[in-house]
Amino acid sequence: MYKCMRKRRSRQNTNTKSFDLKMGGKNTKTFKIQDDSKNTHKKIPLHTVEGIPIPTSFFTPEKLQSAISYKATPEDVFIVTYPKCGTTWMQYIVWEIINEGAPLPSFDDMNVKYVPFLELTGREIAETMKPPKLFKVHLPYHLTPHHPEAKYIFVARNPFDCCVSFYNHTKKIKNCYHFEDGTFDDFFECFIRGEVHYGDFFDHLLSWWPHRQDPNVLFTTYEEMKSNPENAVTNVAKFLGNDYWEKLKDDKDLVDKILENTDFNNMKEKLQYNIGQDGDNDQKVEFFRKGQVGEWKENFSDEQYRRLKKHMMQKTEGTDIPKLWKDL
Ligand SMILES: Nc1ncnc2c1ncn2[C@@H]1O[C@H](COP(=O)(O)OS(=O)(=O)O)[C@@H](OP(=O)(O)O)[C@H]1O
């Protein structure tokens, strides 16, 4: 069904090569072999710290190690995702619930002050925060600071749209990823091999999957949030605790305000994302790009679709993960 819904990009499989081998006499046999010489796709410069591939600039081993060593407390709320799966949207939803529909803080303030990105700021930031302390992390379960009473909100997104979003992010943030010349095909090869920031999509998801029903974990998907944003807001408020739910449950105006503030178009219009300082060359990146479900159909070739689907089925065998995205 997916075929009729998307622009098709047909290309040869770049990873296999046919060749004839003379067997003696007139006999020849055609072999298909893995052709590594074609694996010449552009790569993202990464190094591995604590088992996590991180870029060689901008993100440092010290900050990552500091984040991992943070001692979580019962008042903490962690927003956890693999990159490009809806972190920022959830950061703002949580912040808006706690701050009763206040005007949106800037993107920078959100990520370094209000819901700091722990692997960028390091754990010291926590000392300046008041409870409830909210954090953004992209860490797998075993590296996320743990406390049995802390709360964890996990957002998953279908790997196909995640791949497209991650490609645009990696390509545009030049002084971090050095991938500005990379094509989607290059990025796809990196993504399917887990040679991207934070490694393999499915390893990350599989690390959290067994904990999705823990009492202190709220597991949701980007697609669920898109199909019913009001449910997303009320579920998060309930999960955050009675204080928040009591304020929200009979206040339709407050719910509407939060929905209006965190609407994709509103966030796109109001928030600017500037990354780092590169001399005078401060990079402005279109962070709020499309915010859609299913955009992957315009980017994947049939071959890429088949390969990522196969990878997904292999990695998630024995789990219900594929049922999260039935139309893939
Ligand atoms: N309010 C709202 N509604 C719907 N979608 C939204 C919203 N805010 C951000 N987005 C989209 O989420 C994608 C970015 O994901 P993350 O925030 O996880 O990125 S990051 O890992 O923190 O860099 C990225 O998706 P793509 O547009 O597909 O690239 C954003 O546009």
C-alpha cells in the first residue's frame, strides 16, 4: 500500500555486486557478493564515549560523563527520546503544564535552563534548579540517571520519519556534524548501521521497551501525540501528579492555551534555534521543519524502505514494537 502513496525512487542496491566466474570449459556462474567497495557513503565524524557515538565537536565526553553520573532525585522528571522523535514538543508540553500556559520560553532557555539537555549542560545545572527538576536526555535506559520515584516520559517515533528528520538535522548543523555535503542516501547508510549520534535507533528503543509499563514511566509515540494532542496533554498532566491534573482537569481554557502554545505552527513561528558560535557565523537552523507523520514516503527509495523494514523486523523480533506503527 505504501507504494501508491509515495513518490517512488528506484535505484540499484548499492551493496551487492554481480560477477561471472569461469568454472572451466564454457561454464560460468554468477555470484552475488556483498560489495564493500561501494560502502563509500559519506560518514559523520563520531567517536564513542560510554558506548555512545557522539560528534567530535560541540558534544564533549566530559559533559556526557557528567550527565550519566547525575544522581536522580524523586522530584525529577526526565524527557527521554532517541534524537528527532518529539523531545522538544514534549519539553514544552511538560513546561507549559507546570507553568500553567505561560508564554513560551526561548529555545535556548528551554534547553539550558528550564528543561536542560543534560548531555550538553552536564549535571552541575541541576544545582541551580528548583523541584520539579525537568531534564531532556537522549540516553538509553542503562545510562539514564535512575531513581525509583523519579518520572520518565519516553517518546518514540517511527524510524522512517525519524531518519528523515535526523538527516536534515545532521546536514544543517554544520559545526557539530560536519555533514553538510552528505546526501540522504549517505545518511541512510549511516542510520541503518547505527553510525549516527546516539547509535542504533532500535538499540535505544529496545533498552526502554521493557520499562514502558513501569509505574514511573509514561511511554508514548510522536504519532499518538499528533493524532490527539489534547490526550497527550491530559495524559502528561495525570502522569505528573495530582497537583497538575487537578488544575487542568476542569479548566478547558488552560488546556486550550497549552494546546495553542505547543502547536507546531505556533512554535515554528515563535521559536528560533541558533546553534553555537562559529566565529561570527552563528548558525540559524530551521528546527521546526515539517512536523508531519509519513514524510519519509517522499525520501525513501523502495530499496531503502525494504532494508530499513527488514532491519526493524530483525532487531525487534519477539517484541510488539512493529505494532506501534501498523501502516509501515
Ligand atoms: N509542536 C510540535 N508539533 C509537532 N512536531 C514538532 C513540534 N515541535 C517539534 N516538532 C518536530 O519534532 C522533530 C524534532 O524532534 P526533537 O525535538 O526530538 O529533536 S532533537 O532530538 O531534540 O533535536 C522535528 O521533526 P521534523 O519536522 O520531521 O524534522 C520537529 O519539526
